[in-house]
Amino acid sequence: MNALNKKRVTLKQVAEHAGVSRATASLIVRNSPSISKPTREKVLQSMEELGYVYDRVAANLREQRSTTIGLIITDISNPFYSELLVGVHETLEKEGYTILLGTTFDSEEKQRKLLSTMMENRVGGVILCPVSDTSMTDIESLNKWQLPLVLAVREIDGLVSDYVGVNYERGAYLATKHLLEEGHTSIAFVGGGSESLAWKDRENGYMKAYKEWGKELDTSLIEAGTTDRNGGVQAIKSIFNKDKKPTAVFCFNDTVAFGVLEELRNQGKIPGEDVAVVGFDDVPEAEALSYPALTTVSSYPKEIGARAAALLKEQLGNDERDRKRIILEPELVVRKSTFPLTK
């Protein structure tokens, strides 16, 4: 028989093969603790021999619930989101949930398609790290669907939802204040889409530090862009083509900072000696792989993921509860990529 035409092995066939009732086999696929270890092992062996695959969608329809959770992030290549995924996974896996992962690459169209796909697959809820320019149409759709939803990393104006993020304004303020204290008064702010609230919060913190320090801010040194390594490369190319050259650069995130370090070296400048660089996120690579080790602002991606997953579990248990907003306080981590400016 052609493999494509082969019929799916049923749970009833598994039960008959193992010599147990269908109810017992059903309890085992749902990880019930009421089944003895020998019986469990016998049924699992039958499943393996017969090639049984659990039909989770059908089970969800029968039980009127879903054990699949959607997680939508912007860029899987960014170590920040890898850490966030770990936090989500560790929190939900032990509760028997399966994670359906989607990546938007900060594209609104991809985000819309992923949300539709997850709805079609009847996910129990979604943890969404929204794209920077999420439209009002998408917001209205999400509100209308009444899908259990938690936003992470970025908030969206007008969307009623739980949210977990970081005090980005405070983090940017700490980064800029540190550079000002080191004697740098010409500080560029680069990377990130200026449409997002997370970017605006960083800009506010950057400007607040300048204001408190009583120094004049040159807005020509603000260069928005993408949130990836290439965003850092392109921003530095643009910044250093201008008349006024910065002695320090505050980056939207660590991935942008890695691009900044790369391009500075390409231009014959020594990061940490000629130009100070500060990132945002404190991903593991900032200390372990960056050269020089990157001064950055911690934003606890793994904890964001774990907190978001916990909030979604709360929603699934009680959808009538008030929505919650969790804001983590950042810390500045000083390493070798910043230095006192000789006066």
C-alpha cells in the first residue's frame, strides 16, 4: 500500500494490541498518573510498534480545550527571543502544553498570516511579541476574536491584553547616563523601528538623561532602522557619514550593537577605545562572544517568557479576571565596550 494512502492507526487498535481497554489507553496518552508503570510501558510499546500518532486536534475538539499554545516572535536568530522561548517552554511544558512557534521577521503581513493559522489550528491561546507597526485592523481583529492573548516585549495601544515587558525608558536612561558620566556628550541612538512603543520609550529615556545632565542633544545622531545586526551596520555607516561624529553609541538591542561593533572595526575604529558602545538585553553572547565584552542593559528575556506563559495559564483558567501588566526593572551591566573619555 502506498504510504500516502495508509490509514491512521487508531487508539482502539493500540488498546487491542496492548490488551487493555480503550479508556486505559486514552488515559495514558493524556499522561494520567492513575495508570501503573507496567501498563503504561506496555501501551507505549504498542504505540511504537504500530506507529500510532496522537491526534491532538481531534482530542481538543472532543474536550473543548486545546493544549497547544501559539508563540509568535519577531526574529528567531536574535538570542533574546531564543531565551524568551526557553522561559515559555519551561513554564508550559510541565503542564502538558505544546508550543507552536511562528516568526514574523517584523512583518505585519507575516504576523497576520500566523495569527490566522493559529486560529485555524484552534490553539488555546497566544503569546505575541508584536511587530513594530501592528495596524489598527489587526488590533480590532484580536479584540474581536476574544482569543486568550498575552503580549510580550512590546505593547500595542488599543489592545486589551495581559502584558509582560521591561521598563525600556529606565533602561535607556541608565545606558545614556552611564555614557554621560564617562564624559561622552556626543551619543548616537541607533536601531529599532521608530513606530513601536518600545523604541519611543527608549528615546524618552535617552532624552531624559541628556536633559538631566544639562547637555544639548543633537537629534541628527538618532538613527532608527531594523532590529537586527544589519540595522547596526547600516546605522553606523549613516552616522559616520555626517559632519558630527559621536564618541559613543547607544543601541536599541544587543543584536544591533553586534552590527555596530562589526562596522566600527570595518571603518578602522577600535570599539571600547575609539568609540564606546552600549547594547540592550544582556543576551549571553554579550559577555561570552562579543569583542570587546558588551556593556548592556539587562532585560531578562527568559523571565519575560516565563511570566508571559504564567499569565496565559491564568487566563485559560479564568478568562473573566482583570488583565495584568508586569514591568520588569532593568539593570546596567558595565563591561569593556565603554570607557572614560579623555578630556
